[in-house]
Amino acid sequence: MDSELTRAWLLNAALLVEREKDRLTQLDLAIGDGDHGVNMQRGFSAVAATLAEPPAGDVTAGQLLVSAGTTLVSTVGGASGPLFGSSFRALGKALEAAGEADDDGRALADGLIAARDSIQRMGAAQPGDKTMYDVYEVATEAFGRAVRSGAGPKASARAAAEAAEEGVRATESMQARRGRASYLGLRSVGHQDPGAASAALIFRALATAMEAK
């Protein structure tokens, strides 16, 4: 996971969020306060703007991810900013601690676990609570399982993206137990979680960046 690939990932994520912001907003209107799409678009646009600035010297993948996470925390409103921001920061710190990136994807697999765990700690979500954690859990497991089988980073990223999309669809039948949507009780059933949908876009952006490498 080098800096070039990381830049491509983050820029792809910004493009996907921009393209899907209206859908994210509609999902949030159904079970939230309707600002998720706008908030995510604002945050990732800020990340893209930061990446457009000339770097001051060599920048590692980990540093880029930590910076992106910090930007998301400060620009995305509500709970999503701290949750998504902390996940990128945790991933970046894990990659920095791992040192040189390996070609088989194990460092990234460990970093994604750190990202998932940061979301769980901050949001106190459990599997089945109808949150972004439901996507991070299945996508991270799929990535790690593929890496351990020797599939390689590209195939592992594809597996993670596919699992993430399945995870979003699975939230539709869940009753929300965390966040604003939990106040709706049974009325939250039948709607996909907007945070989970955004998380799936991030994993899709990673797979796209990997494919283009």
C-alpha cells in the first residue's frame, strides 16, 4: 500500500461520494435527518482538495490516511465525521507501524482490522445494529480471508467490496439499535443504513484503485 495507491483510493472515494450523494441523502431522509449525503460529500471534497496540494516532501500512505481522517473529523457533520475519520486515522497509524508495505496485503488487512475496531470502540456498535460497522465487519473479514488464502491485494479488495455491498443490503432487514434511526424502532426496518452505504463506497473505491494499479 504505497502513497500513489492511497491517493487513488481517496480520490476514487471522493468521486463515488459525489456521484452518490443524492442517494445517500435519500437513505438518510428515511431514517435520519437527511444530511448524510451532503456531509459526506463535503468531507471527501475537502480530502480531495488536500490531495491536490503539492506535498511537502515524501509522504507515506499512512500519513495520507491519517491526514484524510483528520480532515473528515473536522468537515463531516454529525457522528459520521468522527467515525469515518477515526477509521482512516487508525488504518494510517497501523500502516505506519508496519513499516514498508508488503505485496501480499497482510499489512493492509491488519490495518483494516484496526479501522474496524476504532469504529466499534467509538460507536459502541455490534453486528446487527444497522450501522456502518455491519459493513466494515464483513468487508474486513472478506479482505483478510482472501489475503490469507493467497488471493493477493487486488482480488482481496474485490472480495471486500462485494462483501461490503452485501452488508449494505443486509442492513435493510435490520432494526436499528444505534444512532438516530434507533428511535424509529420497527419503522427502521425496510431501509438501508446510509452510513453503511457510504462505507461500501469506500471499499468499492479501494477495489477500483487496486484494479488500476
